[in-house]
Amino acid sequence: MNIRDVKLEDSSQIAEIYNHYILNTHHTFETKPVEAAEMEERIKEVISDFPFLVAEEDGKIVGYAYAINFKLRQAYENTSEVSIYVDSDSKQKGIGTLLYDGLFEELEDLYVHAIVAGIALPNDPSIKFHEKLGFEKVAHFREIGYKLGRWIDVGYWELLPK
């Protein structure tokens, strides 16, 4: 398993992983698949200021994680929101932990004080994963999104790295 910085040519494989979540889960609130070209633009936007890492195994991208600004106001400049997606066939192999470990190390170099993760609920595996890494639930929004024929809650978890 190799954790590395994203390359623009990874966009097609990343879009494939993400599109599975778009089409089959409530874990993202997007409802239409993302083309590789759109994903490439998103990657360019992220890497202009923040880390974007991929997990690669035998030449195949099996997961990715990245950080963005939590909010745009200046007082939030030391807070980042993180996202992570692992290929549905590669879960429970420690890939998420490796990705977040690398991401958090890079965020430390950027002087990020607080890390926030939003989780569409219910999602017990994601909650357990984030709490295992030290995240604590700090907010819960009821019925904030509508997807797959139902209203979905979103919780926010926060990590204050040491």
C-alpha cells in the first residue's frame, strides 16, 4: 500500500470511487455522477491550498482523503474540513487510517488547529472510524438533506490534534 499526493491523472479513478457513493449511498449529498474532467478541476482547487492524498495498491487507487477550508471567514483559517472515501471493495483494510494519518501530518505542517468531519447519518462504520481516531461529536443537524427518497441527518465530529 502506497500513500502519496494526488496526481491529476488520478481523477478518473477517484471519480469512479466517488460515483459509487453518489449513486448508491447517502454518504454524499451529490446526486449526479462526476465526470473525470470535473474531478480534475476539483482536485486542482483543493491542492492549491490543501493536501489531497490517495492510497494506491498495485497501480490502482483504492481510496483518497483531502482537506478544505471549513468556512471562508478569516477566523476559521486554522480549521479544516476533511473528507475520505475508500473503494467499496477495499474497506476494513486500514486504508482509511493510513490516509488520515498522512493527511493529519500534512495539516499539522499547515498549522491547522481543528479538524472537522461531516457524516451523513446513519453511518455507524464512519462514526466508529472517526471516533477511533479521536474525533468527538459536536453537532447534529436533523433532516438537512434529501436523497434516495428520504430526509437525512448530518452530524459533525471534531478533532483537536495534539
